[in-house]
Amino acid sequence: MVNLQAKEKFLKITKFIYFSIRLVTFDCGFISKNAGKFLSLFYIFINIYLTFEKTSLVEQENIFELCLGMCTTIGLGSIFTKVCTVCFYEKKIVELFKWIEDFYLENSEPNLTKLRAESFNRTLWILKLFLKFYITSIALVITYVNFFYLINDIQVINIPWMSKTTNVYLQLVFYSSYILVYGIPIMCFGCMGIIFIGILKFYNESIALLEKSEEDILGDGFILILYKLHCEIYGKFCIYESIFAFSVFFDLFFNTTSMIGIMLLTRLYPDISIFYIIFITLASQILIYCIFGQLIFTETEKISDNLYLTKWYDLNREDKRTLLLMMMMSSRPFGLKAAGMYNINIVLFVQIMKLIFSYCAILYTFL
């Protein structure tokens, strides 16, 4: 059984996620939910417009400010798609986290209680590690970028009727807010991905219990419990994938485009350290997507093999039919797909990095 202390820590994480979603959608009770979501998207759109307007005023000879402005505009487009996903699928995201709470805190099946508790503790430890280090690193990077712009007097937004000093400080306020606006959608995707990987691993460990052929240990209906659990996990994962499929697709596109520009700036200005930091941050985000996709595919690929390696020959006729149906369902491993078409895995990450270096080399030859 899940211990009380671990349960409280997990519920604190989910409550923090609910609060963060309400924060990014301006769901504070003063205005309607739809108006809050519109206000959140409008806020980012205004930033994109101001940044694009400033970039259009930069002279073509000033390659530094031109490339920096274009990369910033593309990066804001990536943030817009993230926030749009959270706003549009807010209800489904909250429902998924509610299901996850019920999944781990349920103790209806005694044979799975111990495995469920072990999986819960393992997943909770990884969740806390993710929240502490990755989200903190995003906050540090955005803060460093803002102060770099301020110290070096770099202006990437422009409001015509305001002075330059006002624009610079307004830029500092706007871009500091992206610690929340940028970090919250990543937190939702990352936490849910970690949890699904833990659930799939737990399910594979549950299948291993079938090697115990003693009926008094597992009971006659254990195969049916695994079958229902398989259907439930697959159904919830399809919802998870449908929520983030297009967001991840546009995120990969915008991040790849930004990384090409940042890599080009790194080649032109190798002494400026901020470009290396931004490049590593964007590359790490793509890498996290690909690692999640690879781990989910690997765990689902194991299901069919683990079912076959059980003592199926000792089962009765009805259980054999159920097991065969489960093997047919698991014969096609599932994983994350960008826009429902492109598999997200380590191979995709390697291909993206090769594409970035290739396009950067081509563009560098024309400068």
C-alpha cells in the first residue's frame, strides 16, 4: 500500500500543476474561463507582434540583431503553441491527472498493491527530480537572457510611442513572465510523460506475476484484470497523445528553426556565451521529447514479449483466449507521434541535429 507521506507529496505536485494551469489561463475568478484563455493567448500574441515589429526595423547589415530578433520571434511562436494547447485541452489535462491520482492510490487488487506502491515511489522520485532541476534550469536561463539583454542594451521589442528606456524595462517584465508561461506547459507534458512511463513499467512488472501458476496466489480473474488495465492505459495514453501531438510537432519545428539561427550566430560570434546556453536549452527540450517517446515505445514493445514468456500453457481455456487477445492488442507498440505522423524517438533527435548543422553550414557560406 502507498504510504501516507508519499501520497501527500504526490497530491502536492498535482495540486501545484492544477494551480499552474489556472495561473497560465488567468482562471482567477475575476473573469470567465474563456476570457482568461483569450487574454493569455492575446498576451503572447502582443509580444510576438512587438518583437516582429522591432525586427522589421533592423537594417539588413546588422546580422546580429536581425538573427536574434528572428530567433526570438520564432521562440515566442513555440510558446504560443504550448499555451494554446494548455488552454484548449485544460479540462482533458486535469481529467488525466485525476485519473493518475486514482490509478496510483487505488488498492482494489491485493496482488498489485505492492507493485503499485513500488512503482509509485519510483515515479514520485523522478517527478521531484524533474521539477527541481529542469524547471529550475529554465528559470535560470530565462533570467540570464533577460539580464544579458539589459546589461548589453539589447532591445528586441518596440512600442513606437514609448521611450527606449521604457521599452527595455517593459521587455524585462514581459520576458521574465515567460518563466511561468514557458515552464508550465513543459511541466504538464513532462510530468505526465514520466508518469505514463512509470505506469507502463508497472504493467510489465504485473505481467511477470503470471509466471506464478498457483491459482490461490493470483486468483482466476487476474488475467481479466490485466486485460482491463491494458485497455484503460491504452485509452488514456491516446488522450495524452492527442493533447500534445500537434503541440510537440510545432514545438519541434520552431525549436529546430530557432536552433539553426542560434547556431549561425554562434559561428558568427563565437565569444558570446549566451548563444551556447540557449542552444543547449532548446536541444535539451527536443531531447526530452525524444527520450520520452523512445521509453514509451520500448515499454509497450515489451508487453507482447512478456505475455508470451508467461506460463500461458498452464492457464485454462478462457484465460488463454484473453491472453491471446492481449497479445494481439500489444502486437503493435505505440509511442509518441508528432502530428500523429512522425515517431518521436532518439533517431528523430539525431536527424534533427544533423539537419541543424547542415542548414547552418549552408547559410554560413552565404554570409
